[in-house]
Amino acid sequence: MKLEQAIQSNKFKNEVQKASLNIMYTAWWLKTLSCRELKEFGLTHEQYNVLRIMKGKHPEQMCVKDIAGRMIEKNSNVPRILDRLEDKKLIKRTQGEADARQTVMSLTQAGIAVLEASTVKINDVMEGTMTISNHDAETLNNLLEKVREKES
């Protein structure tokens, strides 16, 4: 769908403004699609992101700061997300071995199972949605990284 149809407007200051709106709308649209699939597993987008981050370090444990630094949405309330994942028995908290004052988290077997099943669904949705070639995806990735050159 064209951006103009989606937001019911064709008034843009210039193509750069249109591109920035197009990026925001597309990000929202993709997040909405994935959230719909994650609901089946009782997960939010942010919880899924935390599980993926933790899986990347598994079987190592991670502290809140390390998880927060890898989040897609940097303003996420990581401690609250971790509380909910622990309530669902998808992660386990323990004291750090090097520093007993530090709390570290690890995935449980249930967490790994939910992540694997939800990832299958998310991958299916993305493969059916992202209908661009690898070459176009590479070009898009390069352009998006160029947009974020001033990211600090």
C-alpha cells in the first residue's frame, strides 16, 4: 500500500519528509504484524526481544544493563519486562557469581521452547510480508544505516 493511501494524505514538505514518515509507518506496520503473532504465545514485542537477546548469550547469564543495551526500543522498561518473563517462568533470576549484589538472568527450558515456537511464527510472517529481493534488502539496509549515521 502506498503511504499516501495509508495515512490518507499526499501533502509532504519534500521526499525526505515523506521517507521519514514512510519509515515510521512501515516500522509500526511490521511491529503490529509481529505483535499479532506473539499474542498467541502470551508475549509482547519487547518480551520477545528480551528472550532473543538472552538466547544470543545462552547458556551465559545476563544482567539488566547488558540486556537494556541491546534492546531495539531503548526506552523499554527492562526490569518490568524481566519481572513479567519471570512470572511466566520463561527466565530465572540468580545472584551473580562475581558480585553477589548483581542480579543475573538466564533462560529456562520453557523460555527456550516459547522463543523457538514464536520465532517460527514470526519468521513465517516476515517471509510472507517482506517481498523484496536480497539485493533490494541490502540496498535498503545500507540506506537505513545511512539515515542513522548520526546515531549516538
